[in-house]
Amino acid sequence: MSPLALFMITLGIALGTLMVISANHWLTAWLGLELNMVSILPVIAKQKHIRSTESATKYFMTQATASALMLFSSTLNAWQTGSWDITQLNKASSTLMIPALAMKMGAAPFHFWLPEVLQGSTLATALTITTWQKIAPITLLYTTSNHAQSNITSTIGLLSIMIGGWGGINQTQMRKMMAYSSIAHLGWTITTISISPNIALLNIIIYMTMSALFFMLLMDTSSKTLNAMSTLWSHSPVSATIMTFLLLSMAGLPPLAGFTPKLLILNSLTTHNLSALATTMALLSLLSLLFYLRTTHLLTSTAPPTTIQSTAFWRLQPFYYNQIISVLTPTALFNITILPALP
């Protein structure tokens, strides 16, 4: 890809997200989402492979459907209220808007496109889809959280936690496993968005930080499957150690950073007399814990003095993220746990 084309694509992706973040008009937000979608399509399809074309097509069809539903919802809201303001959303429009934003992000039951798109993309593109591309719809969901119906958000959230955990158990591809991990963490965010939007925002920010660092380590070590992860310790013990802590943090084990938002979410739900919902979420998260611990076991099973039972992979390192990784590692793992509880 030429430098000019790469610059224009990057500019489109960045401007699309910034338009949505700064918008207070539904048409402006819709335009920003469309610009964001059109800009990333060439990035997904840049590989000369049929899987890349398939991924780009699935991404376009899903995002276009979600954008059409979002545009219909905002038009219906403007027709009934006479306002295009994002913060002025009535009940009927909110019922349509939440599924549209869930489809944009890849939350269940509109999650089918996310694992397939990530599997057909490069690790760098998968990193962009699971982090930057979720900022715009999450911003809209946060802005309209006062009008979000708790029964809809709770249903989508529970389905996402269950499907994210259940789907990740059978995966051997790291990109698909991270896709289901993203779905599960979106479930925690969406469930809490109508009750404690600040805690929900903290949860997704922490997960995006951990996910970005994990994908950078995958790119740096050329690891795409669980089989490749099993020989990582002999290649780079430091990367294997950081990945181990990242997986445990994503699982929500204390005292790592991923434990903090989950504790705050469960505390907030219990405070609002939703103990049954909090208990169900905690039990469903054990499904995700299973494949996190399995991957952790594979990473540490070849640590000395254990000998490697499988053939080591030849790993090329065309990119180096050492500076970024060194900055993100303490942020993604440890220092978030000292944050005070959010209201």
C-alpha cells in the first residue's frame, strides 16, 4: 500500500471516530460511522487472499445494516420529538438504537461477523477492529445511557458474556479467541451502561488497553495459534510472562487490572438490588476463565526445567513495539487497581 493511500485511510479512520465523539446531531454521528467503515474496508481487504475479501464483505454488510437501523431509529426519533439531538432519545427509538450499536460493536446476538472478520484479517487489523473501531459506538451508547432500557441491555449483556465464554472454549486460533473475549467483555459493559455508565466506560477502557497490548505481543512474536503459543517461552520468556499476566488480568483475577472493573460492576449491581443478575454474570464469566487458564497453561508449560515437546516455530519479527509495550504493560496490568471506586 502506498504511503499516500495509507495516510488517507488512517486519516479517514481517525476523523470518523472523532466526528462521532464530538457530535451532538444524529446525522453527524451517522456520517462519522460511515466514514469510519468505508476507510477500514481497504485495510481488511488489502491481503490478496479470498479470506480477506470474505472478511471485508461480511464487515461491510453487517456495518451497513447496523447503520441503516441506526439511521431509521434516529429519523423516527426526530419525527416524534422534532429534535436530532443525540441526548434526546425516546423509548421507541432507544429500543432500535441499542441493537444497532450492539451490532456495530459485535455484541451478542449480533456477534457472528466478529470472529470471522478477525480471522480473515492481519493481527494489526484485528487490533484496530477490537479497539479503535469500538470507540465510536461505545461513545454513542454512553451518551444515550440515560435513555437505555435496562431489560434490553441486560439481555444483550448476559447473552454476550455467555456466548463470549462458550465460543472461546473451542478455539485454537488466537484471533478468534480474542474475538470471543471481546464479546464477553462487551457484555459486562453493556449490562452496566444503564446503571453505572462511568464504571462501564472504565471497564471497556481497561479491556481495550489489555487487548491492544496482547495483540502487539502477538505481532512481535508472530503467534497466531495455541500451538505457536506453546513454544513461545523458549523464544521470548519476557513476552510469555507478560502474556500470562495479561490473560489472568482479562480473566479478572486479583490483584491485576482486569479485576477492578468487574468488582465495581458487581458492587454496583448489588447496590441496585440486582444480586441475581450479578451472580449470573459472575458464574457465566467462569466460561471465559476456562480458556484464559488453558492458554496460560500452554504459555508456562514449557518454562524451564520442562523440555519442549513440539517443534519450535521459526519466528520473523518485521515490526518492533518495544517502546509502546513497555509503556502499556504497567498501565494494563497493575496501576489501575489503585483507582477509587466510581459513582
